[in-house]
Amino acid sequence: MSLSKLSLPSNRTIVMGIINVTPDSFADGGRYDTAVTAIERGLEMIAEGVDIIDVGGESTRPGADRVSPQEEENRVIPVIQALAAAGAIVSIDTKRSMVASAAIQAGAKIVNDVSAGLSDSQMLSTVASLGCPYIAMHTRGNSKEMNSLATYQDVVAEVISELSARIADALAAGITKDNIVLDPGLGFAKEPEHNWALLRNLDALEALGYPVLVGASRKRFLGTLVGSDNPEDREAATIALTGLLARGGTWGVRVHSVKPHRDAIAVAGKFA
Ligand code: PMM
């Protein structure tokens, strides 16, 4: 089903709630690592007004080890089935085409790929045949090497040019233009100043003509700003950023908590 058919609100920034069914994600690792706790959290998110629930079964944090495809599927499929049955629009956060297919079969509607097709050579053609929306995020290298690849002359121009190449490949594989969402990939092969430059210049990325999703929630660059090593202490900064992004008309934010972000977006709506 295409993005426009998903009945997402078009008059405000949408909230994508994060559920990492993993023992080792940086901000919520281990908290929702069983199907039962992950489903409970998803149901809470629905009650709080989430627009999309992003379910992932493999940590993407820098340096993380990969899990087997079978383990990844075992983690996410029961959660996707339950939350889709409860009426949520679910996205699958995966770099693997096989997991993407299984997730869509289980009821997910969107594929969120932090490698934009670079990890799995079958991903773009698989998504094209699934006919579903595809979130293409900017990164460089894999999770082991990305920190060493965070060097740019002009981060905004380079991210746009590298994402444009990913879009060209996605279109060539048969993904339709109206099913592509772009993401600057904050924290992925980026130092704090790179993330801020991208956020200040989001309109340049938006000028490519695709919806833009921003995933800043509790990331290290916010910790650097507010002086906190604890991801939960970065929540207020994340909410402030959501308000600013909503004011600027960003399509969506990918966040760990839902209600505070819906509230920040409602406040921004009063300035529209
Ligand atoms: N960040 C993470 C994982 N998946 N997907 C998209 N589209 N954008 C992101 O910024 C992004 C992502 C890492 O953060 P997490 O461990 O809190 O999920």
C-alpha cells in the first residue's frame, strides 16, 4: 500500500514511536526485549496518539554486533502481528530484505532501512515488489566503521548528493517516487556539528521533493549539548527540537516517547 493510502495526518508533523526489541540499543536497550513488554509499550503508544510504530530487532548503534536474520525475525514478527492487529501503522526497521518481506507479511506497512539499500543488494527490488513505502536513511559504512567515516567538507551538500544516489537506485529498482521518504541519518557517520548543520539546513534536503523524517531522539549530540551521558536526560532537548521541526513543517519525527512530542507539535501548530 502506498504512503498516501496510509491515512497519516497531513496537517501536522507525524510521530513515529520507536520500539527496539533488542537487548542493546542505546536509549531503550533491554527495556522492550521480550514480545510481551514490546507489545505493551506499543499499546501505550497507540493510546498516546502515535502515528507509526517503528519496530526493530537489531541494534544500529555504532559498534553493534549483527544478529542472525532468524533471530531478528523472531524478535520482531510477534510484535508486528500484535500491534498491526491492534490497528497501528507499523514500520519495520531493518537492513535485511528477508526480514522486510516477513514483516510486511506480518502486517507492517513501511520499510525503514538505515542503510538505504546499501547493506542488502536485494532490498530495493524487494521493497519495489512489496509496493510499500520506503524510508531511505543516509549513512556511511557499517556500524563498526561509521564513526571513522564522519568526515565532510560540506555535510549538507554531501548528504544530499549521497542520498540522491540512493534515490536514483531505488527508483531504478522500481520503488515509486510517492513511496520514498528521506532521513538525514543523525548520528550515523556524523559528529555533533554535522547533525546540527543538517538540522539547520533541512529545507535543502526537503527541496529534493520527498517527505523527510528526522531521528534525533536522545542521541549523543543532544547529550553533548546539554551535558548528559544518560539518554533519558536528553528527552527535554529532544522535545524542544520536535517543536522547532514541527514549526518548520518537517514531515515526521522518530522518537522514544509519544505524548510529549504530540504536545510539542500541537504547540507548534498554533504558530502556523
Ligand atoms: N536511528 C536509529 C535507528 N533507526 N531509523 C531512521 N529512519 N532514522 C534514525 O535516525 C534511526 C533509525 C538509532 O536509534 P535507536 O537506537 O534509538 O533506534
